[in-house]
Amino acid sequence: MTVRPVDYPPPFAPSEAIAAPTDPVSQRIEVGVLIVGAGPAGLACAIRLGQLLEDSPETAERLGEVPVAVVEKGKSPGSHLLSGAVVNPRALRRLFRGSPLLDGVPTYGEVHGEAVYLLTKGASLRIPPPPTMRNHGNWIVSVSQLGRFLAEQAEAGGAAVLPETDAQKLLVADGRVQGIRTGDKGLGRDGTPLGAHELGSDIVAKVTVLAEGTQGHLTGAAVDRFGLEGEQPQIWALGVKEVWKVPRPLRHVVHTMGWPLRKRARYGEFGGSFIYPMGDDMVSLGFVAGLEYRDVEFSVHDVLQEFKTHRLVRKILAGGERIAWGAKTITEGGFHALPKRFHAPGLLLAGESAGLVNVPTLKGIHYAVESGIMAAEAAFRSLQRGESPARPGAFASYDDELRASYVLRDLREVRNMRQVFDKGFLVGGALASAMTVTKGKLPPKEFGSEANADRTLIRTDRAARYPKPDGKLTFDKLSSVFLSGNRTRDDQPSHIRIQRRVPRELAELWVNMCPAQVYELGAEDDDGTVHVDVNPSNCVQCGAITAKGGRLTPPEGGSGPEYTLT
Amino acid sequence: MLGKAASLGGDVAGVLLGSGVEGLAHQAGIYGAATVYVADDARLEAPLPQPRVDAIAQLVGEQGIETVLFAQSILAADIAAGLAARLDAGLNWQLTDIAADSGTLVGKQSALGDSVVVDVGWKTTPRIGLFRSGAFDPVERATGQTQIQTFEPELQEFSLAAEMVEQAHAEESGPSIEDANVIVAGGRGLGEPEKFGLLEELAKALGGAVAATRAVVDAGWYPYSTQVGQTGKSVSPTLYIACGISGAIQHKVGMQSSKTIVAINKDPNAPIFEFADLGVVGDLHAIVPKLTELVRARKS
């Protein structure tokens, strides 16, 4: 039997995440511009708005007591942020132009040297970095730390940053976005109120900016509601990373391709690793693999463990200790999967939730900041006297600016580079080189991609290759989740929507895919299907389940990982 | 805790607040209090925090008391917080120990899911500390004379505004897992929910309580109130018997401060054997009933 995740859709309709305001008018929380997500995009938007409103007090006054608010589901800004990360500083320079704050951005310095390796099980071949992977002058950061810093600046600029606040529904009425509804707190597992129950609220705004990052819950609903689907389905990769304290400094950034992934196209294993120095005594390392993979035994968490046993990596980590862990999906559809428009009446989309990630260069944070700045400027223009953000097309200038900027120019150049790796590593590599040299003009053909959940499943003996956890170099999933700082309340309703009785292959796919051991195989029925047991409180909200046939929704505000170094 | 306080040097006093409690004062003396302040007052009968905040705040002012230590309970936590606010004093909580370091008091506070112990101090007096229950063993100290001083607390009007309407106990046969000296805990290795009966029998024989791991609570085998671990309760009984528990770190952080840990598990590679004081590799379904029988026989 051929099993595809897409044939077992989750019990979830995008329309569930859309509602009209229900609180009586007097009880709604009114803000000027409401930003969903305290990541680089949302916070850059808040900071830029603060700058613009400072110069235009009359506009600020019209926006009421809270001109700018940022809601964030994590325990604090940065709690849910995870990336490599090597950042192109271009957009941060623009955000803090002429300000001493630019020197305050928390970084681990500039990239001074880099190495790219092609790995086999026993050897490593150093190759010249492809042009897309040259990083001289870029900054090494922890995006979690960057988020905390940006949140402080946003607050200093007058924005209200509201952590532990999950945006469950997009408020839409009269054809325009009016704000969001936050989730209830203190519900029991079956949804009945517990002692500490607190109702959610309607937060209404003149402009709502969705900057939710990967797998945006409301972005998905908005794309559906306003018909913004791109030409091609969105696809994702899953990245799992660790931060290590090491006795010897690493001097350069390392990327690897090849092993432990298998080259043949039939497996659909595409990805690679990164190892970045974080100062003299830490390194950040991770493994990223596209979720188009097909093998039910494939597990990025365990591929990372396998990767660490390579001599090249052992040497870097020798004598060290793992101090942080986390996982997150990366939006990889690129240019072809961008939404048709980046706006709707009353609404702007920014950052990764709008698909602004450049896979060949492994970058997206500067696009997030840049689009956040542009969204702020577009929102500001619409709030000037005589304008109305609700007017259809009021934000058309945001699209024009994005398209004219380096953000979309870059993405257009590399538009087919990710897709061609569906043909396997060697053919894909050759086609990608041609695209690099010709800035995307050759080959003269557009390449499509299949949605991650459409891939048929196969099974090989993949899991036999994963090393047995030794608690020093290699770890099991539960120890990893513990390091994420996740202390989610166990008795809250499950925020993960999946079919609970599925073919064994699909259940195993989920069990192995999830880096946080959320899914477990339950009892088998007579017809060969199995029950999937779910431990939602382990979830670090990486979003892989949404790519592979389920649907992640935001848990109660304040739940999930508490990243600080990732 | 009186014993611990006495070991730090300085004068140690106990405070006894309640109604009809005066007779208990001499006991505080046995454990190391040189003075016991007693307020025996009908208005202190109900377990309400505010009148007690009044009484202790008054004592701190009149007697020049520099440090006030509490043992964890819901009432004590309320009083400690109220007292800190009233006196504008620093409060350290979740303490597991305290020491005098060249004249300065340093508390040990367990943090990050019990994975680290942090030294905490106080910038000003009075210092307020709230200790985890079971942090210290009671030590009898024959100090000779204990001075018992009764005093009349002046209670604020607002402190008497709350009134105890009803006090009810959750229906439980044995001690709660927070209070139990012995805990028998079950995990997925039990195989099925009915097998908790075996653990209940053993707990009853030992006068202890039954606890559970998150996995089995999630599966609905046992109530959430008995969950031990990172997202459940933290316990430190004298004896913790882990049956069919693999010992994932999420469970470990909730019970690793138990005095003696005994693990019964059929998987010899289970992580729990790495931190158990006594490990038994075997079938708990055979071992636990035998153990219950032996305990009963020994007792009778």
C-alpha cells in the first residue's frame, strides 16, 4: 500500500483560526499597530514604527494609548527563536543607522574564515565555498539573544511587548483584518476551565502585521481567507541544533554536505550541517534536512547525533559539553512559493511567515528585518491623515517596495536552486552551479516542487545507522527536550491536530520525525492501523508536523521551549 | 529547621501561633529554640495568613529579629510573601540549605529544574527564607532551659476581614506525595493501569504514598496530582521506590533529592540504574507483591 501523509489530513480547517470580534466593544483592547511575533521581523517593525512615530507625534496621538503592540507566545522574547546563525548585517545597519545601538547588537563577531566540506562516512573533502555560501563580513549571532535585544529596543521606542500571549484567531470583519484574539489560559486537557482560567481577549488594531516566523498559524489562515496562495506549495526543512561549550576555540565557520545523508534521489534526503564559533568557548552546530524526505525511519535529531560521530566533528567537540538544544523548521519554498500579495485589507505579512528565506545562502534574518522595516513604513503611511489602512490596496506600496528591493531580487535569482535537488545531489549540484553563474538565467526552465506531505513513504533500514546515545557526545530525544528548557503544563488541551488512527508507516514517520518525542506508537487495530499517542507538552513547536500531514496550532501562551542561546 | 538555625550561631527563637497551642511550646525547645514566642489567640485559629503576618511583623520589630525562616507549606508561603511585602524585606524561596559564610548568611537555592544549586543572599535585614519541606531532619538538642514568652499580637482590622468558611480535605486514604516519607512510584513498565493496585498495596504496607510518571498520567492511568517530575511535583522522601520507571531526566529532576532511591526495572540499561542507590533488575509484577508480603510480615 502506498501511504502519503496528505491523505490523512488533520482535523483542522483554516477557517477555525478566523473569527469576527466577539468581546463587547468596551472590553476590546485597542492598539494602533498590532504585530504578531517577537522575532527579527516583528521587532524590527516595532522599532521602525517607534522611530517614525517619534518624529510624528500627531500620528502617535491618533493611535491612542498603545500605538504599537507586539504579542509573543513564548515565555519571553527570544524563547522561541532558533537559527544558526550567520546574519547579513545589511538590514540591521539600516534599522539602527546613525544610532549607537548598532554597536550594541549582541554578536559573536564577524566571520573571518570559512570551510565547506563534502563528507563521506570516513573522510572529508574540503571544497571551495560556492559563491552563495561566502560569509566574509557577516555576523555570527544567537537569534534568541538578538530577539531579546531587539525587544528591549522596541520597548524603549514605546512599543508594548506582550509575551506569553498566543494569537489564536485572526479577527476579520467587513472584509478587513481587525486584529487578533488571544487564547484562553488555564483550560484542562478536555477544554474545561480549571481554577486559574483566564479568558482570551480581542485585541483590535488599525493595522495588523503577521510576523510569525516558520509555520505561521494566522498567516496560514490569512493566506486561505484572502486567496494569497503562491504558484507553488510551500515546503520546509527541519533543523536541529545544539550549542556546545568547548575547550578549544573554533576559528572559522564550517558547512558540510553529503554524509550522513544519502545521495540517491529516491530517498529525497537534501540538506547539510553548520558549525559556527560563538566566541572562544562555544560552538553552535546543527543539521538541516528538507522535509521532502520519504523514509519513515528518517530522524533529523538522530542524523545530527550520527553526524557528530564523524572525525571532523568529534575533533571540534572533543572535551566539550552540550549546553543547549533546539529544533525548528525553515521555510524553503522560496520565490515560487511566495504569497501572491504580502498584504490584505488591514493586514501586512513580513519575514519568514511570508516565505522570505534564501535557502542557497542559508539566510533569512536580514530579509525579516528588512521586510519588518518596510512593513512599518507602509503601516505608517496608511495611518497618515487622509489615508485608511482598510482601503483595499492601501498597502500596495509595500509589495512594490519589497519587489523592487534586494529581498525579492535575491530570491528570484535563486528561485530554482532548491527545487533541482529533488533530482539528487549530483544532478542538483550541477544545475545549481549553472544558476549561480548565470544569476538564475540558466537553465531556461522553471522547476517545481511537491508539497512535503504529498511524498509517498518508503522504509529502509535507516534507524540502524543512528548511534546509541552515550550521554556525552550523542543523546536521546528526551534529554534533548530537557535542555530546551521546556516546562509546559501537562494538563492543557493538545495544540497538535493529527489523525489519531493511521497506517503504521505514517505513525512511524511522525514518531521518528519529531525531534522532541511528541508522538508514540500506540495499540494496533485489527485492520493494521495504529493509534498515535501524543505528548503535546514535549513539543518545542518546530512545525514539522504541519509539513508532514498534521497541523500545529499555538499552545497556551508561555508554553514551549525557553531558548536563550540558540 | 530549628536545629539548623541553632547550628548557625546566634540566638534562635521559635514562634508558635494558633489557638490552644501553648502546650506545644516546650517541643520547640527540644529541637534547639532558646526562646519560644507564643501567641495563643482564638483569632489565630483559622489557618489564614494575614493575622500571622501581623504577629510576626510585630515580633520582628519588637525583638529586633534579623532572620525569619519558614518551612514550606501553602500557609507558610503566603505568610512569608506577606511579611516580605509588609517589612519591605528580601525573600528567598525554594531553599534547600543555609550556611553562615564568614558572618554572612548564604542560602542554597535549587534552580533550573533542580539541575543547579545557586547561592543566594540577602542585601538587607530582616532576611526571610522559605525552605523546601523535608530540607532538614529534626535533631534533638538538649539545650537546657527554654524560655517561653507569650505575647499579645495586635491584629490589623484588614487582617481580620477574611474569614474561614469551611475547611475540607481531599479524600485520600494515605499521606499525600508531598508529605509521605515513603513513595512507591509507577511508570509505563507496569504495563496496564490496574497494576497500580500492586503499588498501592506496597505503599499501604509501608505507610507511604503512590506517585506516577508523566507518561502514565498522560495515558490516564493515574491522577495528575500524583505526577512526579519536571512538570509535576518535586518530592524528597526518605525512600523512593521506582517501579517500571526508565528514569528519563524529566522524572529524575522531581525525585533525585530522595534520600534513598530503589529502582525495580526489567531493562538493565534503564537510565534509572545510574542514579538509584539500589537497583533490582527483574519483573516488578513478581517482586512487588513479594516485597509487600515481607513488609507486612515484618510489621506484624
